Amino acid sequence: MVWTRPGAVLLLVMLSTTMVSGREWTDSTGKFKIDAEYESFRDGALTLRKANGDMVTVPWERLSSADQQFLKSRPEVKAYLGEQSPAAVGPPSVVKISTPTGVTEGEVRRFKAPLWGFRNITFSPSGAWIAAGMSSGKFQLLDVEHEAVLNEISKLDDLGDILACCFSPDGTRLATAGYRKQIAIWKVSPRGDLSRAGTLTGHKGPISSMAFSPDSTKLLTGSSDQKLIYWDLATHQMIHEFKEVHADVKECVFTPNGKQALATEGRKLHLFDLENKRFLETMEFNKSYPQRVTISPTGEYVAVSSSYDIRIVNTVTGVGRLMHDTEIQWSLKFLPDGKRLVTGAKAKLSVWDITTGEYLKTIELTNIRNVQELACSPDGDHVAVTGVGPKQDVIVVRISE
């Protein structure tokens, strides 16, 4: 027996938790009862395990008041009810994206493009959702598992075209930035509801890159105004403005300890001390015209595409590696393991081993022209891609067999 919430999409995520002893559970009407053990609580739904191993999922609102009271001591339930920060219970559990029967590689989901297509895409920390920025002040929250639009926000006239989207590591916030130099901060509920929590104002050019701190309390933003700004999300105020990049900031990241930042325009990599608000040093790693640039999750590698070439540099040793393809590389991202790079060209994705420079595989794409934007799922097995322009859908591609 599975109880589902009418008119809503429920994402069923199995968390690894310590079971409590079996008990009798009752729905809010008192008509339905079941003997089962607690398995998990996620996205507003309780998952129970029956004696025969079958799973039963019950929305929070359908539980009896006695069962709700029984669960309220658990930290994941407190987080859902807003009595405890989700950060206190750790980052969201990573969702495994299901694949159609018989599919081991290639397209597994497709989301139809709006009139003018998508400008930017990013996965949520759990991999359950994709935030997709669009033109004319719109963005969508896409439900990956159910291949549906979970939420859409429009008429963001203060942002204009949404050029960058970024989730906080704890999954409770989403930042969206636009052509009109401002950043909107959104509170994200476990069910995907969005409410605007504030606006960051300080850049004098369109925002091209963003990154949350590991503890989800700070934000870095880079812009065509050649500035990297460090923000406090508790006050929505600027902490410091770094002006040492001297070019459009195309990518920025926090180091794993959250105390330093890396930023690049595609030719030089700049290191900043966030605690003392000062510039530290610069590494020059590329002399060619930079098409796109990305930094690995740990900051250990930086990669840049220049026409048919891909250059990867180890930021610790300074050792570089040059790779070639037969197509212009319009986009590139590191996979979460930091050992593989995905690049997008004309109607295809390529996967590379960054330690050896070895080309691993190519995946052909249907009805996608030049892959201008891509995002890697937290499970490292999937990539979301889109081409900029009309009729360019967002598709999710499985890259690991």
C-alpha cells in the first residue's frame, strides 16, 4: 500500500538511517493502519519497511497526530518543520537517477525548451532537481526523476536574462543572477517550493559565475565588471570586493576549507585570502583565447577550452596537459570525482581522463546543436546539457555504463 499526495509530485529518496523498532502506524483518518519499521524521512514523506521488505511511503500530512509527535524528535523531521537548520543534519543524500529499461548510456530525460531556450543549468546537491535559467527574467526548477517542471518563477525584471544559477551545498538556498547585475537569493523547501529571501546588489556588470561556501553561509560572485565579490548571506551584505582579476570573471570557487577563493578569466588563476580580505597570488596557465574555463571541485585543477584545444593545469604543481578534439569545445565541466572532464561540442559530449589526458568516450546528442551549457550530477553518472537558442531542450545524459 502506497499513499501519495494528490496533485503533487513526491520524490522518494531512501536515506541510510538507524531503524527504530517496528510499531503500528496510522493515517490521519484512523482508517488505515500498518505494522512497519521506520526507514527514512525525506522531502516531507515518511518511508516505512514492512516485515516482508516492501516499502511504504506516507506524506507527512497524512500521518496521525500521534505518529507525527513520535517522529518530531528526529533531526531530519525537525529540519523539515523548520525547527532545525538542514545543515545540522548534513548535506542532502544523493539521488540515483533511474534509467529506462535497456539504456546503459545516452539520453534518459528531456525537458522541452521555452520560446528562447535556456541560458544556464545546474543540479541540486541531491541531484533530484535542475535549476534552469532562461531569458526575460525566468527560471524553472526541473524534477529529474519525474521529467516535469516542478516550479517556475517569472517576471524577474530586476534580474533580466538568468545567466547563472547555483545551489547551496545544504540544498536550502538557490542563487540566481542576471544580466541586470543583481543576484536573487531563494529559500528552497524540501518539496521544491521557492520563496525569495533577499537581493544582493553591488556589481556593475552581468554576473557570470557564482559559488556557495562549504557551510552554505557565504557566496562568491564574479562579473564582467572584473570584480569578485564576497557576500554574507545572513545579512545579504558585501563582505569584500576583490579587484585583482582585471578581466571578466568566468569562474570562481571556494577552497574546501572555505577560507580561500580561486577565480579566473581563462588565462590566469588568482588566489584570495577570504579571512583577511586580501589577494595572495596569480598563476598564468593559458595564453590562447579562452572559450570556456572551469575549476575542479577541490581547486586542484583548472581547465580551459580554446577552439579545438583543451588545456588542463594542476594548480599545485603547475604541470599542464594539452588535449585536442576535432570540434570546437563550447563548454566543459569537471565531474564530482575531480578525475574526469566532460566537454561539449557540436551535438556531442566527450569524456576525458585528466590525469592521463586520455580520451574515454563520446556520446552523440539528438536535436542539440552546440553544447553551450552543461552540468554534472552529484552521482557522477549523468550530465545535463543544452544549447543556447530557440528550441534547445535540456536533456539529461547517462555517461557511465
